[in-house]
Amino acid sequence: MRVIICILGMCLLTISGCSRTRAVKCAQQKSTTPLFRIVEKGKYGYINGQGKVIVMPQFADGQAFAEGLALVDCQGTPTCPPRAAYLTCAGHDSAIGHFSKARPFAESLAAVEQDGKWGYIDDMGRMVIKPQFGGDSPNATAREFHEGLAAVPVGDQWGYINKEGKLVISPRQMGISLGETPAASEFAEGLTAVGIEGKWGYLDRTGRSAIPARFESAERFSEGLAAVTHAGKHGFIDKTGKWAVEPRFDEVRSFSRGMAPVQRGGKWGFIDTSGSFVIPPQFEGALSFSEGLAAVKVKGKYGYINSAGKMLIQPQYDSAQSFTKGLAAIQVGADSALAKTGYIDKRGKIIWEPTR
């Protein structure tokens, strides 16, 4: 695979693809608006919030921007390897490293693999944590930083490092094998969910057990509560491990702005932190609220409601994602293999006509 790092104003673009991975720093261009991934004729590119193409569709694959960064597969592009001029970066390119694999940036660092070991680079491509983590398992991939800590493979187990690369939670403390991936997850609100021998619990930042592993599944904390599964039903616990919302739902999603989508009796509604319904179960599907709107499914189509349950964007899409930075990705076409993806704004206006 080949990685190319490209600075587009304040945005740094990480490209993965080709036979190897190379990081290339490009000249800056002024760009402060968020970019959104598009696909056209099977190739990926990026638009701004007004639907203007900023990076022409040309990549074999691409991920959404995170912290102004995106991973794309440049395999098959005319200029790969090694230049990144196709990203509209103007000249003065300089190679800054060779990597076999790379992951998205988070908290200004990105995990990269070099000679079979994982380390971390900063947003200038400098290796700030030397490659040293790895294992024989296919799951031996270093993770993103969250709250200053990142899960890394050490031998055949997981540990956590800080931004200096020091192991602050040792594999011996955790006792979690790489085979239990995704047993090591990201920290949120000071705790991380970990799976140990088929059961899930939570560790604090020192590696101590904060909530014993007794759940069938466990999600990250959000707004002081975490979704867990017990005896086949879903509920929410607080940071002491006590039930905030008893497990009585068929499925749940995380809290956002004091509300969480839950499924009961085949229908989705929204509850508050006490477990009381604020929007009665009535939808075939639902996502958490984001930027004041939540995607819901009615008669096989997705639309968007506000926090009062009022339908602001009528159900008309075969699939829909949450709003991010003012836009939401939607899909048209029931067959996922043939579906076209576009973007709408919060008024329901098409910003990018669905393409594939």
C-alpha cells in the first residue's frame, strides 16, 4: 500500500493504496471548509459543503474526513506513485517516509506500519512514536488515539500507550488476546469497554477494572451512560455500573442531547435518560440525533425528524446517515450494490445528486 499526506490549507489528506505506502507533504492551499466524500463511476473524490468538487473522483476507495484528514486508495491513478499533484497540491512535493499500512488521524496522530511494526506519525509526517508494536495475528493493528490513549498490539495481547509511546496499561493488566478483537476499544469519558473471555466490562485510565466484565456486549460511554446487553436485552448503565435504564429493549443506540433511539416490539422510538419515551415507538429504524436531526425509517424509506418528533425531511431515501457539518449522506436504490449516494442539507435540499 502507499500513503500520501497532502495538506490542503488546514486539511491534511492521507492516501493509502498502490503496492507500497509513501507519505508526501504538499504545498499548502487555502481551504477552511469541510470536505465530503463522493463516488462517481466507481471512483472516489471530495466536495465542499456547497457541492463543488474539490478533489476530482479518481481513487479506488476513500474514507470520510476526520480532523481534516482522509484515507484514500490511489491505486490505478495516473500519478501513483509517487506525486500527489492530482490532489490539486501545487508542486514542491517531498517524500517523508514509506509505510505498508496506515490508519486515520485522531488527536493529531496516525498509526502507520513500517517493516511489520506499528508506530505513529504527526500531521507533518514525522515519526513521533517509532514503529515497535505488532503481533502475528491479522488483528494486530494499532488503533486511533482517544483521550490521549491508544490500543496497540503487544505480542499476542493488547495494551494502551500514551502519546509518548509509553505503555500505561500493560498487556498483563488487561489479559486480552488479539483474537478477541474488537475486545480493546477507544476511551470515552475516562473509561473503555473491553471484552474478556466472552464478557464485557470497563477499565479506567490506569488499567483497573472500573466495571466488572459481566455483560454480553458493551458500547462506549456517551453523556454519562453506556449501552450494554444483559440476558439478551439492552439497557444503559452509569459509570458505577448501576442500571440507569433497565435492560428491556431489543436494540438501542447511544444517547445524544439527552435522547437515545431504542427498539421495542419491532418499532423504534426515543427515550430520555430516565428510560421514559419522549418520542413513542413508531419507526422501522432510527439513528441517534446529530445536529438537531435524527434519521428515521417509515414504510421502507428514511427521512429526518427534530427532537419533538416532527418530520422535517419527508421519508424518501433507501438509506440515510447522520448529519455532520451541515450535510447528511443519503442513498437511493434498494439494492446496496447498485445504490447511488448523495448529500442533502438540513432543509432537505440536494447538495450532491446521488451517484455511484
